[in-house]
Amino acid sequence: MIYTIVFAAIQVVVSMLVQGVWMLVMGKESAMNATGMIITMAVFSVLTMVVFLWAKWSVVSRHWVRTRPWFVLFWCVLAALGALIPSVWIQEHMPELPNIVEGEFDMIMKDRWGYLVVGLLAPLAEEMVFRGAVLRSLLRWKENPWIGIVISAVLFAVIHMNPAQMPHAFLIGLLLGWMYYRTDSIVPGVVYHWVNNMVAYVMYNLYPNPDLTLVELFGTEQKVLMALGCSLLIFLPSLFQLNQRLNK
């Protein structure tokens, strides 16, 4: 829990400092635009990684990468791609949740520099905190690893502070936690997280309407079900392969 609090505290402090500097430079009446929010997220992500590495809360090791797990990473990429449509489909069939950061999210995703923070820095920083620190600690004192995985996934969902994102974040958190437990490495999670965020960024710019449904995207309900089935034919075999190949 302390790691999550530190993570949130860094975010609040950085936001306040950047906001203060922004008002000082641009004027008190100037609202922060996409550039300001991207700077905030970039500084927050980098500072988070520095703090967690300096305090040795998250340990970076090349041990797992030295085993040359290229096929594992390949299946991580396929799993991330295969999970996208099923995740959206599930979310569309759930009660609608408020999207309280829709405006800010929209500005960041539409900016070309938004990919830096959404696609690159955020996956690395979040995996270092929620798998490399939070879950690593939970696995030490929980006899059942799934208790720690579920707790870390809940914290990962809550820290997004946006109800609309929480179900997706929770489900991804479970999968990322399982991959960390099986490997003792954040690398598979970083790759999966990167692909997930990268595709979200690309799709958001191709189809900027945040309310676009799968039926509107594919044309008919039948085509949606076909896309869902094809995605599961990618996702489920990928999970099977990961289960066979993930080793510490």
C-alpha cells in the first residue's frame, strides 16, 4: 500500500509544481493545454522510476532477459492484440461508468507527443511500481500468489482514478500480475502494456470519436461477433503458449 501512496503522492506533487510553473509563465488565467499535461505526465513517470529505483523498491535485473525469451515476448504481443476487442466488447456490455478525465485524455491522445507518455513512459513506470514493487512485496507474505495478484490489480485499477478505465485496468492487471509471478520480471508486462497502449493511441487517432462502438466500427453485430471470435482465436492460444513458456 505504501508504494501506491508514494506513486499517487508523486503524481499530485508533480501536477501542482507543473501547474504552478505553467501559470507563472503563461499567466494565471491560462488553462493547461495538451503540452502542459504531457510535460506533467513525462516528469511524473520519469521521477517515479527514479524514486523507485533509488529506494530499491523496484529491482531491475537482466537475469530473465539473458535467457533470450524472444518467443515469450512474441506471444505477449499477440496476447495483447488478441485481448483488445474482447476487452472492449465486455466493457460495452457492462453498465456505463463515468469518464471523468475524458477531456484531458482526449487532448493527450490527439497530440503526437502523447505517444511518448502513453505508449512508452507510462507502461514502464506503472510496471515498475505495480508489478516490480507492489506485487513483488505481496508475493513475499501471501501464501496464495493469486491473493497478491488480485490486490495489485485492484490497486492498479483504482490508481487510474477514472471509473471508465477501471474494469479494463483490473483485467489487464490480473494478466500482468500472473506474468510477473511466473517470471520474476517486469519485461513481459512492459511489452504487453506497451502494445495495449500503443494500439489504443493509434486507434484513438484513426477513430477519434470516444463513443464509437464496435457495431459502428464493423458495421453489423454479426461482424462484431466474427471479430470477437477471431480475436479469441489469437488471445487464447497466446495464453496457452505463455502458460507453457513463462519461467523464472
